[in-house]
Amino acid sequence: MAKLGVTVTLFLALAVFGSARAANVPVFVWGKPSVTYVPALSLYSSSEFGALVEAQIDEKTFTIVFAEDRLSAEDLSQCKLKTQTCFKNLQKLERKSYLPSVEEPLSVLEGSNAQSVQLRPDGTLSERIVPQAGGIVVVNLSGGDFASHDALIDALYARLHKEHPNIVAIYTGKTPSFSYSSLVRKTRQAGQEPEPTKVELKTDGFLMVYEKFMFGQADAAELTVAQLGEATKVENATTDVVQIRLTGAGAQVDLFFLLTQGSWEITGVWFDNQEYYLRHRVHVNQHFSYSCNQWEYYSYDLQKKIVFEEVQLQPFWPGADGVAPPNNRFGDAWYCVGFTTGGILSGLFLVLIFIIIGSYGIAWMMDIRTMDRFDDPKGKTITVNAAE
């Protein structure tokens, strides 16, 4: 019960010194042989620090607190006096607990039952400290001269420890000397671009979608964009070729399809009644559709061109029963990519080099011959003629 009373007193102490509360500051705890070792890389909350302090004190313990106006972990590591640290006396303590980041440690000590002592500019204290069981004294250190404060703490603690061996000392700060700006991570979201709308063209036995249709001079920096909005099947009883006419504002495209031996192909493309060169031959399985992200055709004089972007099309042919499949969905897509790409050619070239090197290596290894004659150490030395 007495220990609980001392703990409550310690938790309520130091109201007059806690007007400026610390954020996250380092804390040293030492003195009693029972000081507990704690993980040095942990972030302690006020309640966790209070539990640590509670474990170190009882009704016979005298508590001395040294409170800097400003203190950060960087001060402990970076403060140098010539070539030595400013905290050489704290450093030489053999048994101590160091907490590099404690949330408002002085808030645990707020209350009115603690004795407040000020450090004067001349290095003396405002009143003499007399240790007593259950007592709490807070020494307010100001000025930022860590080396002189370290010497004062060492001398004062040595005197108090001789007068009252059951003592716990705490060294901390009221506010951090370094301002830590919190890093706020925000997910950078690109503005959602409107998805391009695709135009769907459908007629009897034909389905096509595309994103953009353009035409113009082959060497032009920008082509004219036109909208093809209607597809019509042109009947022609004199040939097996199926003609599909795409029409729109100021543009007309005619596509000619032919089915041969289970595959369909495009045999001709006309734009505004002018035939265009089939730059990419389209020859696809009967039940497949054709898809291309940049489908280009040139006039025969190579002066003009037409371009379909993100296009997919498929003519539907009647099956063995004479019934054409519904033209509401595409079959499997055949993409307009060449079979031999740059990556494939590079791979074949490297494989060829490895084969040549390996062939030379194997040939050289097979040409190695073992000796068929050996000297007899007790016999006559073997003599090899030049003819042999």
C-alpha cells in the first residue's frame, strides 16, 4: 500500500515544471541495482514509461529528476567537447537504462508533491537538496551547456548516493531540441483519363469495332480523323467475295473478304473509290477474328494512307449446315504481330554464337591425344625420329 502511495505521488509530481510538455525525448534511468534493462530501440508511451518507473521505486526510494529545457537523442550522440562527448559521466555509468524515445516522460511526474530546484547561471542550485525516503526532487537545467550539466549531475548524484543509497536518478528533457517533421505519405493518383469509346459497326455476317479512323498524306505529321458510323453489306452475285462498305461523314471504306479452304482473308481495301495497298496481309482462320492496334494501308503511289487504331473485325461465314453464327461477339483473336520479332532474332543470334563456340570447344577436346609411349626408368631412353 505504501509503494502504491509513492507511485501515485510520483505520477502526480512536478505540476509546476510541466507547463511545457515534452513530445518524444530520450530518458536515462539509473541508480538502484534493480534498474531493469529495456530494449534501446523501442518507442515508449507515457503509460509504459510510468510502469517502468513504478517498477523501480518503493516507499523507501528517493527519486531525483534532472530535466533539460531541450533534449534530443541527437544531442547525446553529436554533442562534442573537443574530441570527447559532452556526456562523459553519463557514458561511464555501468548500469543504466536508456530509452531514446519516450512520449512526454515528465507528464508521468506531474503533480504538486515534488520539490523544484532551479539551476542558477553561476552553476549553483537555488536550494540544497536533502534526500529522504519517498521524496521527489526535480532539478531544472537550463542554458543548453550539456558538459557542465553532466558534471553537475555526476557530482550531485555522488553526494546524494552517499547520503541515501536507495536512490533512482532520471535524466530527460521537457521538449525535443530537434523538430521532427512527420512524413505524410499520400498516394499519388493520376487523374482518371476517360476511356476512349470504341465504335461498333455491325451488319449481316459482319462485326467490327475500332477506336479511331484517320486518313491523309503518308508523310503528314497529323492525319484527318473521320467517323465511320455505318456498315452495309454490298450484294454481288457474280463473285464469292463479300464486300462490306463502311460509311461516315466525308469518308467511305470498302473491305473485300474471301473464304478459301477454312480461312478468310482481305483481298482488297478501297478508300473513297481508290484502291489501297495491303501493307499487312490478313489471312485468318474461319472462326477467328482479326485484331490490330495500328492497322495501316497505303495507296499504290505511297502518297496517302488510312489508319485504323485499336480495331477488331470478323466476317461470319455459314457452317456446314448453311447457318451463319450470330454476329454479336468475336471469336478468338488473331493479332497483327509478326512471327519473327526483334527479340526472337536476337535470341537466335545468341544461340548461334553459343553453338559455334561449343562446336569449337568440343572439336578441340576431341583432338586431345594421350601418350602411347612411356619411358622405362630402368631401360633405354626412347628416341623419337623426326619422321615419326
